[in-house]
Amino acid sequence: MKIHKLNFGDKWPSKGCVFMEIRLATVNDADDLFELNTLFENSTSKKLIKESIVSNEREIVCLAYVDNVAVGYCTGLVVKSMCYSEARADIEALYVKEEYRKRGVGETLISFLENTFIERGIYHFHINTFEKNSIAQSLYAKIGYKKTREILLDKTISRENAPTN
């Protein structure tokens, strides 16, 4: 299992030596992921989290622990299309508990996720964020992401109104 451990005592000078561990999620992390995902105001279940970790080969989920406490996660999906010569990774979610923000956790999570994709031969990345989320946009710009001319459009079709074949 890929694990990245860092001493982040400089980010928490009042605490002294603080260790942050970033690693790929396993099914044993479902409780922590469920808690973090709920704080992020996303809805899912522990069962769906476990199923995704076990069977979704396109998704990578990584977790950050500070002194053995789950403080954040980041997920990304491989996107392949006949329209493009190479696959890309869409970073779908980044969440860090509020009290751990602006201390390098988000940046380290994204770097770990990017490096995991690079090991799989993927070198192009997309991140979507809300237009008013200037804090996230500042982080993404700091680590090399640039705004594009693309506009994200979203549509949901209710199950009741979905066409059947």
C-alpha cells in the first residue's frame, strides 16, 4: 500500500511534532470516509463507499490522517474518450476538516493523488469547483491549475422520467 508520511510540526507550532499520513483508502476506511463525506455535505452510504473502493477501477480515493485522526480526503476518476489521445483524471472531491485547512493538507492530498495517477500513465488533470469558492481556487492556482474557457453544465433526469427501452 502506498503511504506518504510527513512531519508537519511547522504547520502546527503550538503542537510540536505533528505527523500527517496520506494513503490510498481501503474498505476499512469506510467509517472515516462516510464521516468526512457527510461533513462535506455529500450524501452516500458506507455500503456504497465500500463498493466503490472495491470495484470502481477508475476511481482513486486517498485519505489524510493527522496524528491518526482522519482530517481529509480527495478522489479522482480516470476519464478516457475516443475524442482525446490520452486519458485524463478528474479530481472530483477534496475535503479537509475546517480546523485543518490552510496547513498543507489539501495541497498534499492533491499531490499524492496526482502522483498516483502519474504512476498509472495519466498526466492531464481537471478540477471543478464552485465559482464562489475563492479559497479552493487560490489553492488550485497555487499548485499549477489554470482556469479554462470550459463551462460545466449539469443535468439530472429523475428515475421516474427516464426513458425505458
